[in-house]
Amino acid sequence: MFARPVDSLKNDAPAPSPSASPRMQNTIIAKGVIVEGDFKSDGDVTIEGEVKGTLKINGRLIIGSEALVSGTIEAKDALLAGTIDGPIMVNGDLELQATAKVKGDVKCHILAIQRGAKVEGKIQMQNGTSN
Amino acid sequence: MLSSIAFLYDEHTSEKKYERLVFEVEARIAQKNLGGHVYRLSAFRDFRETLDEASRSGVKTFVVVGAEKTFLDSIMFCPNHEIVFGFVPVFQSALAASLEIPTGPASVDILSARSMERFDLGFVNQTPFFNEVTLPETEAVFSSDDGFRLRPKSRWAMSVRNFGQVRLQGSDFANPGDGNLELIVQTRLEEKRSWWPWQKPEMGETRLFFKQGEIRAEQPIDAFVDGQVFTAQQFRFRIEPQVLRVIVGKQRLTGPLQTAKSELAKMA
């Protein structure tokens, strides 16, 4: 009757299931939500709401046109279309869309600014060139 | 004699309409030589006592025959999570579909194949949950132990997901093996004054991941923990990675989740 006990399972080691495979964690902060404090993420982050504090993003940061950020931004890459009040440090590419309003110093490696974007602050390229 | 496998038949299995199906399940269990101790839930038999008794008697594999909720409750109330959990659904279940477990006697073949997956187990105020915790519209604030908090501009609905087999608008299935809990927040963006009463208001969906955190409200609020209602002012969350072992269909271990998704789509 107990010839094949189920407890002697063949696959006792963690199985490489499709759900357990590493997946990019895409964080979304939607409109109508306020984030306060230090927000860190290893994946990509999209912000459409409001942030009051520090953003440290190891992936790509997207800030929507209606988003408001008051505080320091650190990201690997960033595409900014909203209003930012604070310094921005981007290790890779930074793109400022036409609706972007930045009040603070900007530091990045590669910069693209669309016509209409506003920057009140010092722009410093990581190769040392300052404007 | 101690049995290492136990079957828990819930109240649904004693209903007349499932009589034939349950008979077929039992026949398949006998055919596959999987027999073990049998517990039958009834109005007179306490669920927790049954789980305690099974756990104390040295059961290594605990199989729920019946409804999805009984399966989730067994994980929630079982004092010993070293046990391997199995599920034989007697009617269609979205959770079973996600686990690649078919309904009825065919699910006994899954038990017999003995493929197992390890899952994270979520905890809310020390109560374990496998699937998700949902909080209906509230003004509660979420705080993560990582140093930030989330505050709504208006009332919102929240869901903390581990397995979270229900697909929310625009979001994918939660990953129950990544060591993170997933917070989904739905906010009503604006009150639309429409002539068309059936027009749905625009909703915003926030989605983030955390390991430990809490939801705190000014008044006691209800939270549905895998279907069980808990009322409290503060809900503290944490996750224990890869502690739960569940027998699943081989398709889940080897193939994409497309089958589960298509089954869910069929059921919708």
C-alpha cells in the first residue's frame, strides 16, 4: 500500500521553475500616490506620482510628465519628463523630455535634451566638461 | 502504524454532486498506491485540530481533496511547514490551474509524478499566507522597513501578493520564488462625472516589491488573508523565502506559464 510514498520526492532541490527564474522587477509609482523617504530599487522604476525624498535606482528611471520629485535622484539611466526639485546623478544616459522642469545640478555621462525642457542648475558631464 | 501521507477531504467532497468524482479520485489513489491516512472535515471536526493531529502523527505529505480555500487554509493553519502540500481539486480552481494541477482524478497523477516546487511563504502578523492579502478601500499608509512610506491622496485598495495567481490590470503574475512580496495599490485618479453610469473611473496602479513592511490605519480595518478575514489597525508583513513545498504539475517546472494563463483566460 505504501510502495511509493509521496514524501520521498525526486526533486527535493529547488526546481528551476519558470516563475522562480530571475525577472526584472518593474516598480511603478502611479498618480495619486506619494512616496516619502529613501526609495531604492535594483530594477526599473516608473514614477507618475509624487516623491519626497531620495531615489536610488540601479536600473532605468522614468519620470512621467505629471510626476513631482523633491529630492536627490541617483540612477543608472533616466528619462525625465516631470518636475524635479533636486540634484540628479545618472551614471549612463540621461534624457530630458520637452515637459521636463529640473531645479538642481545635473551630472551624467550622456545627455539628450529636447526643445522646451527647462534646467535651472549646473550641468556636469562625467568626462569632466562643465556648463 | 504511522502513515507518511495524509488526505484531507473537505466538506465539498461529501456533497452529492461530487460523489462520483470523489469515488474516481479514491479509485485513482488506490490504483497509484498512494493510500494513507484519511481525515474528513465536517461541521463537527475542527480544522486546526485535524491539522495538528496530522502534523503530530508524523505526516510528511498532506494532500487536500476539495476546494482551493481548504488548500490555502491548510497552509495557513498547519503548524508544521516542513510538510509537503498536495492538492486534488474537485472543481475548477484558478490556483490549481496556476500550479498546473488538473481537476479531479487526473490530479492524482500529478501527486504520483512527485514533482515539487519550493515557494516563498508570506506572513502577516505571524499568520502565514501563500497567495495574497487584500485590503478593500482604505486610507491606510504602507511603510517599508527599507526606509520609505507610501501615502495615498485619496482612498485606495491594496493587495500584498506572494503567489497572487489573479492577474490584475496591466500587471503580470506575482513571482512566488523571488524572496519578495509585491504590493499592488489601486487608486481612483479622479471622480469622473459622466452621463454614462457604467463608465468606469480611471484607476492608477502602483506596484512595488518589499521584504518587510507594514500597513497601518487610524482605525481597525479588515484584511482578507487568503480568504480569511482579519481585523486590525496594523498589519506587519514579512516573507520567508523558499520554505513551502508544494506538489505541482511538471508543466510548471519545465514549461512557460502559458498553460496556466490560458486556463485562467478560459475560466474568465
